[in-house]
Amino acid sequence: MALNKVEICGVNTAKLPLLSEKEKKELLIQIKQGDKKAREKYIKGNLRLVLSVIQRFHHANENADDLFQVGCVGLMKAIDNFDITLDVKFSTYAVPMIIGEVRRYLRDNNSIRVSRSLRDIAYKAIYTKENYIKQYNKEPTIEEIAKELDIEKEVILFALDAIVTPVSLYEPVFQEGGDTLYVMDQVRDKKNKEETWVEEISLKEAMKKLKPREYDIIRRRFFEGQTQTEVADEIAISQAQVSRLEKNALKYMRGLLEV
């Protein structure tokens, strides 16, 4: 991935604008008031942040233009969801959002490349199964297919699984009248219960009462899924300090929730 390009997505990275802290604060206020021009200016003023984040993914075999666009989506989400009342730097909030967006893109677009030999095994297994059904009028077991092909059953299972096309949660499975039932409608979500919503609201209210650094650590640890070491590296303190601040924050929040 060539990240040393001067131009990415038609943007000359050498001429990206820089915003002062005063400009950033003023623009954020204007954005919250619905000023679209201020939002556009703020996005352009933070493109260097996107560029610095995608540098972390230089090992990924992905097009730099694509990653930059995905990073910009993360940036815009961060701008739209940033709470200006919290004493937290925008970059502190935005970086995990941009990283998360890029990681989702890499995960969702990293289609499994099935080797030809694996595909051959899968197709041989399917062919053997069809012949067996024709001959014996019943489906063979994996062991019987493995014996026929003289291949370990684990290899056959892996090969068959590798050629299966993943099913989207938005795949329609039934339609009647104007209503469509999707795969996701049939997946039970044990977390999405009323008591969980109440707990989540209480938790967010308790988090708002934390000091900025403690708030940032709790958000990174339990909402972004970062390790203490990763948090320490990103906010430039020791892992021991992160651990101490995290424990203090959790103890404080627990006290608020038990009231």
C-alpha cells in the first residue's frame, strides 16, 4: 500500500490545511448549530489526522485511496457524534473512531482466498456425495466420503466450509404483503433487553461524571475494546497509570450506580 503518495483520492496531502485550536473550537460550535460550511472546513482541517491513522495499516494489502476514504467516513462520524461539552480533545475521540472504521472495512472486505487445491477437494467431496446418493439412495457420512477419497475428514470439512458463501444478516428469507423478514430478524439478541437498555443509560450517565482522562480510558477499554497497553501507548502514559486510573474510575462509577 503506497502511503507516501502526494495525492490520495484527488487530495494533495502536501497542501492539507491546518487549524488552530481556537479555529477548531469555533468550528465545532458552528457545526453543532447546523453550519454545513463549518463542517466541511473542519473535515478538511482534520484530513491530516486521517492520513496519520491509515499509516498504521501500511502492512495491509489495500489501496491507499480506499483506506483514506474509509478513514474519512470515520472522521465524519466522529465529528457528528463528538460531545463538545466534554473536556476531551477531538483527536482523542476521533482516532479510535477512524481506526474502528478502517478495521471494519478490512474485516468485511478481506474475503477468504480459497486455494485451488482446497476447492478441488471440496468439489471432489460434493461429486462423491452425489454419486453415493445415486447409488445407495441416502446421504454419505463425512467418514464415508473421506474413505472414498482417501483424505482426512477434517480436511474435507475445512474445504467444504471454505467454499460456502457467507449469508448477509440483511438477506431476505420471507416476504408477505409489504413486510420482509430478514436473517437478522431470526437471530436472537440476548443483550437487547429492556433491563440492558436501562443499565446502559445509567452507565453512560455515570461516565459523564468522570474526569476527562478517566472517561477517555473507560471509553477506550470497554467501548473500543483496547488493552491497557494500547491505551497507554495512545495517551502517552504508563500501563500502570492506566490500570490505576481505570480502577479508580470503576470504583467511582460503581458507587454512583449503587446509590
